[in-house]
Amino acid sequence: ATVLTASDRASGDLRSAESAGDDVAESMGRAERRARGARMGFMATAAGAVAAAGALAALTWQHGRTEKTMARLATVSGATDQEMEKLRDTAMTLGKELPIAMGDAANAMEQLAFAGFEASEAIDAAHGVADLAVASNMNMAQSARSTASALRMFGLEADQTVQVTSAMAATFSNSATTITELSSALEYVGATATSAGV
């Protein structure tokens, strides 16, 4: 009976040791799963942080580019501080209302200033230029140059921009005319109209 009891005790101790080993293995498995989950969470957080840092860098670069354009615009247009505030507000409004960047709107107004537009004229023309750019799928600078050329060629004022850009947009929408073809046609017609006193 003593031998049997010792054998039973040894078997019980062995079962207890196996059970404890199973508990330790299960506990280690849970710890490993938690560590794997934490590692995946850390990797997702790190990827998110890298993406956020990249987006912030891009925004900072874009803002710097816009500020340089606005500084050039101030120089080229000779705008007062009050006019610069209106130019900035106009660029910001266009960036909010249309699928264009504020910097592109500022660039368009700079192109208008290069064409001899005063700050107030650039503000008046900006919406029409932006509408033409969106309607014809051209960039803002190109739209500004084409619009300025058409206005000056026909002796029109900046407040007539919307009528001019609407006609140009309709030409693009209703035909296979390209900006190059339209610019050439406008130069030809403009020169003829000017010589005829129209």
C-alpha cells in the first residue's frame, strides 16, 4: 500500500507538473499573441506617423511656395497692404470653392499682373480665370495668360472677364478646339479687329 501511495503521489505530482507546464505554455502563448498585437499596433502607428509627417512636409512646402508667389505678386502688381490682403483672400476663396490650390490661384493673379493688370483688376478677373481653368482643364497660369491676352486684345476691362472666359469655355466644351488653336485664332481676329477699329 505504501508503494502504491508513493506511486499515486508521484503520478499526482507529475500531473500537477504537467498542468502547471500547460498553464505556463498557455500563459506564454497569450503573452506572445499580445506582443504580436502590440507590434502590429506599433507598426500601424509608425506608418501613420510617417504618413502624417509626409503630409505635413508637403503642406509646409506648398505654403512656402504660395508665400513666395504672393511676395512676387506684391512686387509685380505694386499692390498696397490692403490690396494684398484682398488678393490673398481671393486666392483662398478660389481654393475653397473650386478644385484648385490657393497657390495656383495666386500664380494666376501673378500672371495677370505680369500682363499689366493692377491688383484690383487681377481680383476682378480671378474668378473668371479660375472658371476657365476648371472648364477647359488647363492650369491656372495658362488660363490667366489666355484671358489677359483676350481682354487686352479687344480692349476689354477686367470686370468683363466672366463674359470672355464663359465664351472661351463654351468654345472648349462644344468643339475640339485646343488652347493653342484658340489663342492663334484670337490673335488673328484681335489684330483684324484692332486695325478695323472694332
